[in-house]
Amino acid sequence: MRKERVKINTEFIRLDALLKFAGAAGTGGEAKLAIQGGQVKVNGQPCAMRGKKLRPGDRAELPGLTLVVE
């Protein structure tokens, strides 16, 4: 499993924006489908909310990839 750290300069980042920013999804539509399709976990729990706010220390997991927000 690949692990990437994503540094943000704001208080939080939305889950769909994180997937696009990190390159895990090419478009917002791809991010939406992955999230609503149950392929994404946030901090180990399945998450179907595109607008979920992630703050430093949170993790988003997709098959084969973990994104750690810093």
C-alpha cells in the first residue's frame, strides 16, 4: 500500500478536494463516484460524505493508497 502525506495551508480540506489535490481522482466526478461507491475510508471508517472536512492528522484510505493530511 502506498502512503502519501498531503500538506494543507488551511484549517481543513474537503474529502473530494483532497482526492483531486493528491491525484487520487482526476476530476470531481471521479472523486464523487469513489466516495459514494464506498471505496473511501476516513480514519478507518467508511465515509460517503463528499464534503467531509479533513484536518491535519486525518487519513483517507482508498484501495492501495493512504493519504495523510498534514
